[in-house]
Amino acid sequence: MYPKKRNKFALVVFSSLFAFLLFIIGCQKEVSGVLPATGTTDTTQAIDTTGIGNDIDTSGIHAAFSLVASAGRCSNTTVSGSYQAGAATTGANSVAIEVNVTKPGTWTYATTTVNGYKFASSGAFDTTGQKVMILYASGTPLSAGQNTFPLKIGGVICSFLVTVTP
């Protein structure tokens, strides 16, 4: 029927096309819709949720909670440690903030930087109800005075004060 040269050419083209398609299919990256919980040791996918509190809720793993506020101030807030201008904060510098948990899960939160330092942490709430969220300070206060740290979680906005000494 066909000359042998033509059969060899068709076979080479078909084989090349088949190999190319296998290469393309084999090189596709597997994509998964499951994200690891914030704060886990799973390092295959990093999720940066710094500064957003519980405003992102993916796959039911994140807690839902809101601040407890009165007259614009966060209720039952306790600032711990001493804050001195020019001195770096330590593990003793923290703030405990009362929150109302409506859905258990993990959380991550960070304040904005005020006067050279900020507060941040992550954790998990096992049950609903009134809970305490502890944020730890990092950075160095630049100058003495009263520093106001605004928070927004669960649609509630409030703030807490930190006094920095000279």
C-alpha cells in the first residue's frame, strides 16, 4: 500500500506526539483545596493571615469570635510587662483581651505597629463563650507616652492603651 518510508515517518510523528502529550500530562502540578490550619507544623503551604484576625474562614478550621468592648475600649484587657522607650520588648510584654467565641477553631491575629512595636499571636479556642486571647509584644518602643492599639475582630472595633516610660 504505502511505501515503507511513509510508514516510518507517520510512526515517528505519532510517537513524538504521544510522548509530548505524556510529558505535558505528567508535568501537571497536583492542586489540593485543603489548607493546613494556621499554626500547624505543616510547611507544605504557608498561609499568611497576619493582621486579619478571624475575618477569613476557610474549610471550617478557623475560629469565629469578636471583641468584647465598652465605650470604644476593649473590656477586661490586662497589659503585662514594662514598656520603656528604647528598650526591646520581651516575652513578659503581653496583653490579655477578652473575646466572645462563637465557633471553636484556630486563630492568628496581629495589631498594627504603633511607636515601633506591635502585639501578635496565634492559638486555638476549644469551646464557645467568653475566652481570653493573649497577644505578645515584639519590637522596641521609640518614645515615651500613651500608645493606643486599635483592634478589629468580628466586626467589633475597640482599643487598649500601653504606657511607655522614658
